[in-house]
Amino acid sequence: MHIEPGLVTGAKLVLSYATGIAAGGVALKLAVETVREQGIGSFAARTLATTALVFVFFEILPHFPVGVSEVHFILGSTLFLLFGAAPAAFGLAFGLLLQGMLLEPVDLPQYGMNVTTLLVPLFAIQAIATRIIARNTAYVDLKYGQALALSTTYQAGVIAWVAFWALYGSGFAISNLASIATFAAAYALVIVIEPLADLAVLALAKSLRGITAPGLVTPRLHNAA
């Protein structure tokens, strides 16, 4: 996943570093809370799992450049539901960094923008989940509408941040606006498919209730809050 190189350059990159650091600070706060509640071993195992999955999502699943960025099946809401907010956040950040260091070094200057674009929508779905999912509901018992709300929130957040960086870096020229619109339209496919992926993964997790090793998934997956 990347903002096109050259879209934001020079001194404007400072803002991307600032937002990336802020997003990292929120992720670190969530990590501290998770370690306190569930232990460092569980957090580390889930972070390792999400990092590996994110790398696979970015490199193996279909992805193609459209307009100002790339269309990816990021599966942010799936990662959140399976592993929790903090491991998902660290997995997204580490998976993105790993991709840049090993395969796409040209993307590294855009890392602050990209990590902000991935993490802030994740924090948004965490907030939405507390509002639309009753405390006596395990994630494996979510309805399609709830999964759709979470996935749509995440993808809308990604689109909004990509649009922001494109406008911030290249202004309101007609060609730039057209590229942003093309990217947003292409992402409609992701918004349709990802809730189905969420439900398929949750159905599998439900069938494995009692088999999944403790600490490898978020406790909320199988248990009410």
C-alpha cells in the first residue's frame, strides 16, 4: 500500500512524519494497555501474526495502482476482530515497514503518510465497535450489518486520508481531483468484498471455538466483554 512517490515532497513531508508519530503514540498506548491486561507474550504473538499477514496481504493478494495510490485488500477490520486493536496497529505498521525495506524502498519517504492512512482508520473502527457491538456479544456472533459498518468505516478512512495527502501535496488541479476520484471509485470493490471476508473468517473462528490456543487471538473474539 503506498501513496504515489512524488505526490508529497520537500518540507510538506514534515506533516506526514508528525501524523505518523502521533498515530504511533496512540498505538503504543493501546499496546501498553493490552500488555497490562493480556500479557506481553500474547501481544507479541498476535503482533507477529498480524505483521506476517499484512505482508502477505500487500504482496500476494490482488493489488493494482489506481490514480494517486494503490488498491489493496488491507483487511484492517478483519485484523482488528481477530487480534485486537494494538496487535493490528503494530502489525500494519511493521508489515508496511517490512514491505518498504525489502521490496519497495522508494516508498520509505512516504512511510509517515502510509502508516497514518492505515492506523487512524483502525482507531476509528475501534471507537465504532464500542458503539455498535453490545458488550454481551462476542465478535464471532457479529451480524453482516455490523461487519459492514466496521469495514466501511475503515475503507472510508483510507480513502479520506489518501485524498487528504493528494490534495495537500498536489492541490486542486483537475487532473489530481480526477485521480483521487478514480482511486475512490476503485476502492468500492474493496468495500463490497471485505465485510464478506470478515464474516467468513469469523464463521471459521466460531467453528474453532475452544480449539484456538489462548493468547493467539483477542479474548473478545470468542467471549463477551
